[in-house]
Amino acid sequence: MAQRAGIFPTFFLSGFECSTFEWKDRGRRNLVAETQHDRQAVADYAFLRSVGIAVAREGVPWPLADRGGGRYDFSCLDPLIDAINRAQLLPVWDLCHYGYPDGADPFAPDFAPRFAAYCRAAAAYVVPRVRGPHCFTPINEITFWSFAGGEWGWMAPFGHSREQRMRLRDALCAAAIAGVKAIREVDAEARMLHVEPLIHVVPPRDRPDLAEAARQEEDEDACHAWDVLSGRRRPELGGAPELLDIVGCNCYSFGQMEYRAQGPHQALEPGDDRILPLCSLLRTVWERYRLPMVISETSGLGKGRKDWLCDVMQESLAAVDEGIDLHGVCLFPAVDMPDWHNGQWLHNGLCDLVEQPDGTLRREPYAPVVEELHRWQRLLNRVTVLDEDPFSDPVELEDVVRAARRLKLQPDADWH
């Protein structure tokens, strides 16, 4: 019996890129198919088992499963569910990864009810087919989607103004709230991992007049979805404290940015003296909500993946030593993914993808990052390969706390 059991069966999580957005000049995208995760799910989950990871973020494709008129076809999930059950892993079901069905309108009054009906149907399909506890992310990165789809015109609904961004953001918040309530009609004990980018925004050095705009985006806009879900803001949308369950922070180097009035902000260069320690950013979110937290996505690029993982873990343990209730770190993605804009492989996964003459994408584990993962698993007294039943022994968070106290790692702004 654990002194202080973690939420998940392993401290390290992973996941698979599952976007199904309508992308500006390319129409509907399906990243599960583009990475061949749908064809190679058994191998993908066997790989996670082999490196000691028992939890994976997995997608349910709303645009593909919702046939309209209250009709659904979730058969595309069957190969994924089979692979999950073979490996005895725990999925965190991502029910809306930037995409909604053709003909749906996020600004229409029926959008939230339609999403809730879909969430209810999806939960009814997956809950009896996989081992629990059951965990869901109703809508992925509401804040980022509202920018990309409401102001930058990258993805549907292809907005190009701040006003459209604000409208999309609140429409997505209302849908997420309705989705949580619908899922809990199926499983009252279902856990919710609400995922948003963890950001730090500073004004250009020569534009101190933009300091307030940068501060507002970091302090208010970045937390808007979490605030609405918890009922702190826009209470008319139906948020409540119990709806904000697990706070998921997506952590990437480009999350520390210099403010731009138009278009995406500029990522700070490594060594910029305005970069803050990741521990400090996690502390800010912790002090705001005091809820269980997870680093819900993080990865480096190319040869920097090993060092990035080391930096993130050092900062995470510094945060744990400060008392932050951190339940896991999600190394995302498990297998590589293409750059949305140019289609080139990002080399940000635990496995690279190597194109074969027959069109198959061969999975090639990136040894340095896997070795670094194993080093941290040993430091935290975690397994490096899953045993027969990963659910038999819950994560002992006291092991993580003891490691943090023993290592006494200090927050460091020089991480990139």
C-alpha cells in the first residue's frame, strides 16, 4: 500500500499525436494515419511497455466518429483498444484535438450540446472496453486552439481577429464544460486532465509600452480556460470547482516568448536573460489552483532531446521539493510527428520514424533519450520495464518527494 498513491500507474506518461483539424491549405488532416499509429498500434504500445511507461494520451477523432444526427462509428478505435489491452496500459482519451465535424459550427448554439452528446457516446464506448481508472481530456489546448483557429487562421474556423479568438475560446470552454458533465454521466469517477500551454511572455526590449499586453496574456489569457472550467470566470458558462480536476501543463521551449501584436510571438533564444525557470512557471500555476498537476506534454528536438529531458526533470523535482503536487511527466510524442506547416519530421519523439521503400514508417527508438528516461526512472525508484500487471503497485509519490529532497535541485533559468 502506497503512503501517497499517484493518480497514474507510472510517473512517466507518453502519447500519440492525434490532431484531426481542418488545416488551412490542406483540408482535413489525420495525424494518427500520417504517423501510421493506426496501423502500428500494437508495436507502439509494446514499445511503451518496454521502456516502463504505462500511460498514454490517445485520441478519439470526433470529426471521423460523429456521423451526424446522433449517429457514431467508433470502430476506428478498435485496433487502438486492442493494442492498449494487450499491453495493459492506461489511455488518457483526448476527445477533441483541434478538429470538429464537417458542418459543425463552434459559434452555433447547438455546438456544446452536440459535443456533450459525442462525449457521452465516446465514454460509453471506451469505458467498458479498457481497464480503469478512466481519464479524459475533453478539449486539448483551448487557449492555443483559440489563437490558431480564431486569430492566426491556421485551422478551422479560420478566424483572423482578436474578437474571433475570444469568441472561439469561450465556445470551446462551454463545450468542454458540457463534455465533462456528459462523461461523468457514464462514469462518475472519471478523471479529467485539462491541458493548456505553459507560457511566459515578455515585451520586446525596445517596447516597454507592450509590457502590460504581455503580462495580460501570460497572467490572464493563458489561464482563462482553467479559470472558466473552475467557475472563476464566466460562471454563466457552467464551470465549477469540481470540473477542473488535473491541471495539465504543456511545456516546450517556444512557450517562453517575446510579445508580438500581430501573429505568433517570437520564441526566446537560448541564453536570453528573460527566460524563467520551468519550476517558477509551475509554481505560478500551482499557487493559482492547488490541484494535482502533470506536465502533460514535453519534448526536445533532434539531438537535444536527452538534455531537454534532463532539464525538465531537474526543474520538476525542484518543483516537487517546493511542495508542488506533481503526478507525472508526459514525454510527448512516443513516435515522431510531422511539422504541421511543412510536413518534415520533427525528431521530437521517443522513437524516430524512418520511411521504408514500401511506405511503412519504421519505429527507431532514439537511444539517448530512452537511456535518459531510464536514468530518471531509477533515481525515482520507478521500473524501467513494466511488470506483468502495471496496475498492481501504484506510483509511490513519496519516492518522488524523497528523490527531490535528496537531490536538492535548484530552479535554473538556463534551460532550453
